[in-house]
Amino acid sequence: MVTEKLATQHEMSMFEGSIFTYIGFMVLFWLGGVLTLGLAIPWIEAAFCSWVANNTVIEGKRLDFDGTGSQLFGNYIKWLLLTIITLGIYSFWLFNKMMQWRIKHTFFKSNF
């Protein structure tokens, strides 16, 4: 019975995104980083997070993402300055800060 329930929950969780879209985002990250000296990265990151959320289903519930590049840009500049001021030491916290921002803006989409 417990195994049946776990199997049902596992089947209802999935990621539906395409490898080609993922590759497109990776190219966009690279081009956005090079051509804009990194200034476009927050907007590309927000679009990527939205794509991931919209293609993710957990236990039958689709995720949604409401973060924007404009919201991330302020943090991006702050984190960049803190990294420069601390001679790179702050960079160890960037993964956690970025994950906190992503999770803060990710939620279950309502069925309405």
C-alpha cells in the first residue's frame, strides 16, 4: 500500500522541458554574458527560471514563477559589489542567495 502510494506520487511528478530549449537558454546565457558584459544575465535567468517552473509538475501540481529580471538586477549589482569589496569571499554565498531568490518566486500554479 505504501509502495503503491509512492509509485503514484512519483508518476505524477515530472519535468516536460525540451533539451533544445535548454540548449537555447545556455547559448543565450553565453551570448548575453559576452555581448552585454553580463548586464542581460538577470533577465535571462528570470526567463530560464520561468521555463523550468512552467515545465515542472510535482505530485500533479504545476509550478509557476513570478520573478523578473528587474527584480533580480538590483540583487545582482549588490552581490557583484559585495564580491568585489570582499575580494571574492562573498562569492561563496552567491549560490545560496540565488537559490533563495528562485525559491521565493516559485509557487504552485492555481487551478483556476
